[in-house]
Amino acid sequence: MSLDTLLSEALAHSRAKRFDLLEPVLRQILAAEPRHPIASLELARVMILEHRFDDAVDVLDPLANDPDNGIQVHGADVHRKLALAHSYAGRKRRAVMHYRRVLEFVPDDGQVLHSIANLEQALGLADEAAITYRRAIEVKPLWTMPAAVSPPDFRVLLMFAPGGGNTPIDYFINDARFESHIFTALKGVEYDVDLLHNQTDVVVNLVSDADNGRAILGTVEALAERIGRPVVNHPRLIAGTDRATISARLAGTAGCLVPRTRVFSEAGLRQLAGEGADAAPQFALPFPLLVRPLGTHGGEDFEKMDDRDELGRFLSRVGGEHYYVTPFVDYRSEDGYFRKYRFIFVGDEILPYHLAIDEKWKIHHATTPMAELSWMQDEERAFLADPWRVFGAQQQSALGSIRNAIGLDYFGIDCALTPGGEVVVFEVNATMLVHGRNESFPYKNEAVSRIRQAFHSLLERIARGVRCPPPHP
């Protein structure tokens, strides 16, 4: 069979998304012509979709600097896919390098400029990112993710702000039936509000971290009002979702244990720790304490302090202007393990996302031993299949009260249960990650897919002019 015939067969499988049939045909082509550019690009695309990022890099690297094998014709696509693979694999600097190579072929590619700016921001290169974002907005005010159908069912405008602690959205907009326009909000930029209004049926505010987004929330709120479309997670509701305010708002919620979080300046915390001429003779808060800098997530610089000395060492090591301080709650279950549950609230629905189990109090699903222990997986599987067997009527009512108090359209909660059945509230906000990369835990796919579908249904109801139904009592 000729290479042209094989390529035609491969492209037919690609259009039909029959990836199980596509890869063997592509490998036949590459066996005959190892650096066939189209086959290499298509195989890398499949590998990236399947989260085989290193395999995709191995396929494309030989092409990247080979002028005799189509790099002049396909160079932008080769480096674009290499950038994507490195980015998904967490290699941000390598991704930036390849995106910059794309610009050598297409200097005014707005989507690539937005991607570079996002990565620069993530790398802490704030000044470089600000310059790149402004150039990206000049070239391409909206970054568009096409719908999986044509015409799209409706159109969504996603309001993003660099460094604003944005809701992770990739899993929700990829291969969706709606068209997504991602819009970068910056201060001091005059936007074409008519364009934004005409390109959307519903606005989704992604700026969801009350600390990191505080400086830009006013700009985002003003723009949302000027655009004049219905808004999911309105910016005016975000300011009240920082950790300290949430703990105060939810204090006294029936069935909940909400440790009171306070904000201290570094100087104030050092004074309370017993340092300096004005050191407090007796610490005002009882140890152990949980301390973290404002605006951090995911356990970054988040530690338990058992005494003053430990606190002093932490402050000297971390540095920062302000800190959250929370009394530690020992939430171990009777078997000695810690369990942290995550639910996602979508409209009036409360959907389970994961259960993380560990011997350590600071739990992150990715760092637990759950991938090796079947009993932990079995327990999480059972929770995802029927969370209300774990969270009974009392706990479900408590979660409903939290939903009503917060008032956002979409957000998450990390929580635990005391032996007496109280819901221990750790964190409530719209910044929590929901993703579909569950290769080690395939049983999670159904629960995660339910969250995605609920989010899509919420957007569709609002786009059609029907707000989500009232919460259940």
C-alpha cells in the first residue's frame, strides 16, 4: 500500500476520531519514512490528547531542526505541538522556547502570544508577561476555542486576569458544544465592549482568588457590567471568598466545624511568636497552628506550627507580608487515617470530585499512596458512586447551607468529617482544579464527567435565559 493511500486512511480515521485505528496506520507510514512530517504531527497530536507528552516530544524532536524534512513548511505546527507537550508535562521554560520558535514562522500569532504570556506569568516573570499580554491583546483581543459542533450551541466569554488566581477551565471548554472566547482583562486597556457583547451569550468570570485577584476585580466587574450579558460567578461575589472572610461567614453554620482563620502581618506574627521588643508575653492563639502566606494554594509554604520556635523558623524561611493563621483541627478518622473530601457545587448540584486518604494531615490526592493501595481506591470509588452514604442527611444539609451562604454559581469545597459527624471546612472557593487526567484512577472519570456536564448544562440554561433552579431546601 502506498504512503499516499496510508495517509488518506489515517486522515479518515482522524476525522472520525478513531484513534485506536489511527495510530497503527501512522506507525506504518513512519516505519517507511521515519520523519514524515504530516504523520509525525498527527501521531503527536494523538499522544498529547492521550496525555503521552514525552512520547509526543520523542516523535517531534527529530523534525524540529531538520530543514530537509518539512520544517520550513510545517515548522510552526511542529514547535506549537512541542510547546504544548512540554507545557502539559510541566516544563514551562521549554514550552516558552518552542512557542517563541513558532513566532519565527508566524510573528503575529495572538494565541501563541497569550500562551507565552501565561507561561511567563507562571514562571514568575511578571514584567515580561505584562509586555507579552499587551502585545497579545493588540494582535488578538479574543482567544477562541471552537465548538465541537457547527454552528455552536451558544457562545461563552471567559474573563481571565494574569496572576488573578483564575478558575482552571481547560477541562470544561475542550471539545465542548459551545464556542469559547477567552478574554484577558488588564488595567489601563480600552476594550471594544461592543465586540465583547456581540461575541457572547454568557460571561464566565474566571478571576476567583480574592487575594491574588483583588487589584483587578474592580476592573473585571466594571467590564462585566458594560458587556451586559448574564455573568457566572460575578466578580462582586469573589471578594468575600478569601480564607478569613469565608471562615467568618460560615461560623455557626449548623453541622459544621469552621476553624477561624485570621490575617496577620509578618511583624504582627513575629510579635505574637515572641520576637522583638514588643513581643507578646503569651501567645494569643493556642498551638498547633496552620500558617500560610496569603494567595498561596496547593500546600505551597503551608505548615503546621507546634510552638513559637517552629513559627519563628518558618517566618525566617518563607518571608512574606501577610499570613493566614488557622487553629489546627485533628480530623483523623478512627482508623488513624486523614480523609479529605472535595465536592464541586454547580448551580444547585453538589457533586463529589475526590476523596484523598493519607497518614499525613496535609493531603494532596497526587501525593497520597492511593495509587498503590487498592483499599483506598475502593473507598474513593464507593464515595464517588454514592457520596450520601458517607455524608448523611445532616452533612448534606450542612453542605446545602454552605452553598446558599456563598452564592456563587460554581465553586468547590475541601472538607473532612469529625468522628461526631461535623463537616470540617478547610477551603471554599472557585479556584479548585477539576481535570480529566485520571490514568491512575480511571474510576474517577464518571464522576468528573458529571461535573463537566453539569457545568455545560448550567451555561446553557443561563445562555438560554433560564437561571439555574432554586437550591433545594
